[in-house]
Amino acid sequence: MPQFINIHVNCGAAVPTIVCEFYNTSLPTIIYEIMSEFYKIIAKTKIVFLDDWIKKRQGILTRKKRIRRSYTCKLLNSSARKFSYHGLLLYRHYNLKRHLILNPITREQVTFDIPSGTIVALFFHPIAKEYYSICTRYLEKLIIQQFKSFKLTSLLSNEVDILTGWKRLHHQVPTFSQSHIVKRDAVYWMAEENSLNSTAVPCEELVIIFDIIREEFRVLSHPGDKCESQVLIERHAQMHLLEKEGVVSFCMITIHNEHRVKMQFWTMEDQHVWSQSSQTIILEDMSVQRFPMRYPHRKNFEVKPVGTLNGELIISWLWRGVFAYHLRLRALRKLEFEGMEGSHALIHNNTSLSLRNLLQSSKSM
């Protein structure tokens, strides 16, 4: 128990911030190297922490970090392959089953392989008092889907049993591209269209819930009206799961054009039931003169609310920027930073949680 208190409680006060990741579009940004039997692409990724609400009008305070990552395929938008939990950023290489866990504050990073699966979540177990991960995999030509939970310390020390203990899933496996939400006894995801077999997710299975105590998955329909089958994929692309003011919430977006965006929010109540009423936020005066597009001649409706911070709803609009909408004042502002238009944002809690101390404490228990 002293080790738990030292690591989990005294690891440093969690400071919520916004983290953006983007690439310099100028060349060269990728270095090719021959590694064993394949080409290995080394990319330098810029991670920017935005603390502009601290200095307010005095400007944005940024801390830039660079990490080295490896790929075996063409470099894509990496924001779809990372998520944040309690000060840790987890990345997955696009093609291989290699993962990287990084704490940008302590600058510690650990790389490990899971040959037969993909990590889709990190969480803290309220009873075991340890950090765990959830891993999923496909078997038999993408027909059978399985999951297994691993202790984080076993992953960091490369002591993972990948052969036994897998349980079968009878519905959509949560994909890695959607950041998860962790509450005390459950983990939440949005399911996403399976790009491997081109299957659309039914409305009734769009939200996935993992019961931490029982280690069971269940699915939940999105709130509001069901979607017509002809536009199922298009409508689901405009739906998002997020934590809004500490509550699991669901957002349905309607974009009339680049000038006006409608967001409708429902909150999750007890027993995993969506609220009967919803809250509507309309972003108006979003003219391209006020908020220019990086590529003005290309339609771009990739808008995603990522969470709330200090009374503001943080909105990521790819190739347009990251915005903050004040929920009480109903005022919209853009978080200005050079090159941010080509990035996605997420809410990240800065902590001094040490990967090295996690391993040492697990050995001493």
C-alpha cells in the first residue's frame, strides 16, 4: 500500500492541458533506413502542450518535445494511433504490433511488442490498485474477436503471456483510433467502422462499455434517432464520445457549411442510460475570413469535440485549428499556434508518474 500511495497519489498533481501533435509539411521529414528485412521509417514528431489559459492574453506557453518513432509503412496522421491516460501517452506503430508508452514530463518511454493484439485502453483497477491495459485481436480471417487485460508492469517488463487467457467478444472490437474514457468502474469507447472488412457499425452497437470489475464488455446505442442505412457511415463519422465537465457525454454534429456547426449533447446517467433531454451548442460566425482553412478549396468537415477544460469545450477541426468554446459566456476563440491547423488535439493530464518507479514498486510488492 505505501508503494501505491507514493505512485498513484503522490506522483504529482495532475494538471489538465491540451496536447497537439502535428508534422512539419516541409521536406525532409522522414528518414529511410534499412533495418533487417524491411525498411524502417524514422519520424520526428512534435508534441505541443498548450497552456494559454494560464497566461491568458499574454500569449501561449508551449513546451516542445520530440520523440523518435519507427514505422514499417507510409507515415500517416499519427493522432489516430495515440491516446492519453493519467500522464501517459500511448502510441501504436501503424503496421506492426509494437507499442510505445511515453511520459512527456519525465521523458521516460518504453517500447514493447504484442504480436497478436493491439492495446485499446489503459486504466487503473480500483480493487487491484494497479494499472492495467486492454488488448484486442482478430482470429480466423477477422471473424472471431478476442480481448485480454494485462498488468501494465508486465507489459513494461516484457513479461506478457500472449498465449492464454483470451476471452471472446461477440460484437465490435473497440478500435484504437478512438480515445477511451475511464471512470472508476468502467471504460468507454466509440466503435468505428472496421476498415479491414468494410463493415459498418449498427447504431445499437456504437458505444462500447467495459466493466472493469467483471471484465465484461457490453454495447449501447447512441442517443437520438437511429440512422438510415444509406447514410450510416457518414452519420456515425459526425458522432463523438467525450468527457464533458466530468461526465461521459455523446455529441452529434450537424455541419451546414464551414460557417455554422450544430452540436447536440447527451449525458450518460446511472445504469448506462442516456439522458432524455439534450443540450445544443451552435457555432456561428465561423466564416473562412475569420478562421481560414488550410486548404480553402477542399471541403473539410472533420470536426471533433475532445473534452472540456476550465469551463471551455475544446474542439479540434483538422486543417483549420483547435478552438475553445466558453460554455457559460458562449464565446468562441481559436488557440493560435503556428502549424496547428494540421493537427488533432486531446485532453492530457500532466503528471510525474514514473514508469521506472512502477516497475520497481511491482517487484517490491
